[in-house]
Amino acid sequence: MTSSMSKSDKKKVLDFAAWSFNITTSVGIIMVNKALMATHGFSFATTLTGLHFVTTTLMTIVFRWLGLSQPSHLPIPDLIKFVIFSNLSIVGMNVSLMWNSVGFYQIAKLCMIPASCLLEVVFDRVHYSRDTKLSIMVVLIGVAVCTVTDVSVNAKGLAAAVIAVWSTALQQYYVHFLQRKYSLNSFNLLGHTAPAQAGSLLLVGPFVDFLLTGKRVDHFGFTSIALFFLTLSCVIAIGVNLSQFICIGRFSAVSFQVLGHMKTVLVLSLGFLFFGKEGLNFQVVLGMILAVVGMIWYGNASAKPGGKERRSVLPVRSEKPNGALDEKDGSEK
């Protein structure tokens, strides 16, 4: 019993550490990118993401050189599918933000949770209890009340939003799928995917950014302060990419999306703290309270027996590289 309790406590500590790592880096990169793009004019989001994956690739090379990451295998077809989903997600989100109102963009982001739920139900045969479903609804309502203002829809904006939502849901599901199927830990999976994403995004990024902004990245006049924020953004991105893979490997794509809305609440709170109380009203406060209550409820409901059960028949390789995730099919705790 003591051994079981200590193992359970250790998992809770590691879960909290992984999630704290993800929140810290994600909120940090939002603030840095806001300064880089809004203040210093580097509005090339897709190219910037490609640079993020360049630094992440360098990190995986260093880790492999230090012996912290073991050799692993990921079939080329699976790698190509992952890169397609991931790059469509990045480009789709950027295009959706450009072609849609802020309100509809936020609505589209909220749709990622039901999309992720559907993928888990169809492919992993996950069953959600009534309380778990209700808690997800409370989170969605809370974040919608917080963030959604004007909502207008147009045909091309709707198409971009649909591509962004489903490609993001597939990308996040595929992270979890590949880690379980090939017994890959976060470092190994990043070692396979980051170089491919860096190369492909740097190839198409300048063209996508020109389409979105009408500006050429090679004509951007770098100042020392802009270069500083660009470098800082790339460094923090290593933590964002790594923590995302760690969290999805530990929690699943749906849990990652639900907990991810805590970052929305935190960013809003920090914005009010550092940039004044403009926009802080009863609607926003009510939405933040609803979202936090829903997240706490989801955590408790999904952890209960029957709250969220996986009945997957996904084969898992028996030979596991050192440090790979020790995850088996069954109930998600």
C-alpha cells in the first residue's frame, strides 16, 4: 500500500511539474511574441515558428550528444503524416486569425476540445462519464464568456477555421498515438519531428507570411532589441515544444486542451495585472470563474473510476528505449 501510494504521489508531482513547465513557457512565449510582433514589427508568424523548430532541433542534437536521448525509430510515413497535420495546424491558425473576427477565432479554438474528444472516442474507444462531459461543457462556456466578443463568419474564414481545428486536433492526438505505439519519449519524438518541421516551415513560411502580411521577411530591418526578442522567443520555444509533448504523453490530447484553457485565463489575468484593468468587467470575471470551476471539476471527474476510460486495441512495442513512457492501455487516471 505504501509503495502504491508513493508511486501515485510521484505521478501527481510529475504531472504538476509537467503542466507548470508548459504553462510557464507558453505564457512566456505569448508575452515575448507580443513584444516582438506588435512592438518591433516582426509579423512573420509562420517563419518564426520554423525558427522555433530550428532551435528545438539543436536541443535534441545536444541531448543526443550528451546521451540523454536514446536512438529510436519512427517510420517515414508516420513522420510525414505528423508534419502535415502540424504544419496545417500552424498555417491554419494564422490564416484563421487573419480572415476571421476575434470572436469567431476563439469559437473555433474552443471547438478543438469536442474534436479531440471525437478522435479519442473513434480511435481509442474512450468512454466519458456524464460528469466528465458536463465539466468540459462548463470549461467551454467559461472560456467563451471570457473571450468571445463579436462573432462574424465568412466562407473562406470558416474553411480556414475548420482546417485549423481538425489539423490541430489530429496533431495533438498523433503525438499521444506515436508515443504509445512506438514507445517514444518526448525527447525522441521531438528528435524525429523537429528537423522535418523546421525544414518544411522555413521553406513555405516566407511565402505564407507574404500572403498574410504583404511583407517579405528578407526585407525586415533587424534592430538589436528585435533580434534579442527573436532569440528569446526561439529559446523559450524549446520549452514550449518539449512541454507540449510531455503533457500530451502524460495526459492525452483532450486533457491537454482542457487544461490549456488555464493559460487563457492566466494570460487574461496577467494582462489585467500588467496592462491595467481595461476590458475587465463582470462578463470576463464570470467567465474566468466558470472556466476555473470547470477545470477543477474535470480533473476530479476524469480521475474517478469510469470518468474517462480507454479501451484501445493499439499495439505497443515491447522493446522500450531507456526513458520511454511507461504507459499501457486501460483507464486514464
